[in-house]
Amino acid sequence: MYYPILRGKLNELLALRELANLSVDKKFCPVIEPVRSSLAPLFRTIKELNDKEIVPLVFMNPTVGDLVGCSQNIINEFKKEEDLRFIPIFAVSDGVDGISSLISQFTEYALFLVDGLNASIIDESSQAILTFISSTTAPNLLKKLSRVVLYDDFFKKQKRNADYPIESPFSSLHTYYNDEENGFKNVQGFGDYTILSEEYSESGGPAYVVTIHVTYINSEKYDEAFIRHYSSDYESDTPANPGKKFIEALGKFILEKRSETINFLETSACQDFERIFDAKHFPGLGQVKKISIMHHIETINDYLINN
């Protein structure tokens, strides 16, 4: 199972709603960190996921955004929504003592390890339905945990959009996460932050350069995932005219996609990009990010379906 890790911003939630309605087998289960004070859009998203038999994991103790330090309030609000199906997940940094009172309010929960291991975490892992841990963790330590999900931040974020290369490697984790010969016998799944970074920001800066990030699986490199970066050139020394910059960057992607030199999966997100390009329409940078997130999740989901 694939566990894409997203923050609860509107366009990320919209991506999940649209993904839930795809008529394909769902090999993904989203992990959502609430970052906005209003939980209504998140509740609506969970309901739409539930309608398609997807039960997401939701952080009860977010580490970024508006709700840091508001764990009990979050739990109280979720308990009011009696029809919601979700799995509470708890970020753990240096042990479970500080969150034991939160965990005790649930009979079923998951752990998300931010830093290392200790005895208390190993003990709590035996009770959790899933334990998320860095994919770089040594196999001898993984064996001490129960029902593991390997995750990491694979997106190589740059300080400026202008700094992105044409292509960057992403991950091969989807090809070996359950390889028992490598000590992954107790691994149940894997996760990543899609084409977003683990680094959190409230909003993007001025668009001096617009860059579109598009994932593909390279069958010639043992099915490793790569990210193609398509950046605008127009007036890169000023934030003016983001719409024109977007169409320029999108044109680079569409040209390469139609040339079939890169084996992009024909996703619903790619079709959205095609329609936008043909209409020469600028939907806003948030929508662009939403489509790229969708394409990434669709691409990894398709790999799991066919492999």
C-alpha cells in the first residue's frame, strides 16, 4: 500500500477528492496533517474518501500550521463527527510519554516516527496498527517494530524555481519496500511527500519563474521514479504575469509528452494539463500544484496495480 503524505491545504484536499473518484483500483491511503484552523474542508474530504471505501490517516498532533499545540481540540472536533472513518496518527519525536494521554483516547491508532527509536516507542509500536519510520532505518531496527510503513522526503526542493534541473531522481522505494530478503518482512507499505517537500510553508512566494513538476517511472532504470521539471523563461527577473509563465512552462511539458520521448503515464491529471494547454487557461498556481500531486499519486498507484 502507498501512503502519500499531504498537508490539509485546500488544493491538496481537492486532489484527494478527485483521486477518490477515479475508476481504478485504489492502492493508496492518504496521510493528512491538518494545518488550517477550519476543519470543515478536511471533514468533507474524509467523507468523500469514505464514500469510496478509503479510510485516511489523520494527524491528531500536527507539527506545523495553525493547529500546533491544539491536539485535544482536534480530537474533540473529530469526535463530534460521528460518521467519519479515519485512523488517528501521532507524530513521535523523542518518545510516547508526552502523547500517551492523547493515544489513550483511541483503541486504534498509528505512529509516525520523526526521530529515531527508543524502548518506549518499540513497545508502543506493538500496539499500533502501523508505524511510519524513515526508509533509511537499518533492517535490524525495523525487525523490532510491528507493521511498518517506510517513508521519506524524496523531493529535491530548490530555494528558487529557477534552480531546478531538467530532471531529478525521486525514489525506488516502491520497487523494494516489501522485499523480505532485505529484511523488510514486517513492512506493510511505503510513503512520500509527493512532489511537495516535507519542509512546510504557508504559501508560495512571488512567481519569478513558474515550474511544473511531473513524475514518471523509468523502465530503463529498474522502474525508479524521476521528476521532470518544466520552468518558464519569460521575464524571470520579475514576478509579473504568472499566467504567461505558466503557459510557457506547460508548453514545454506538453511538447515533451506528445513527442513520447518520456514515458509519462496517461493519467487524469495529464488530461487536465492537456485541456488547460489547449484552452490557454491559467487556473492559478494552487491548481497547478493540485494536478501535479494527482499525477504523482496516480503514477505510483498504477505501478502498484501492475506490479
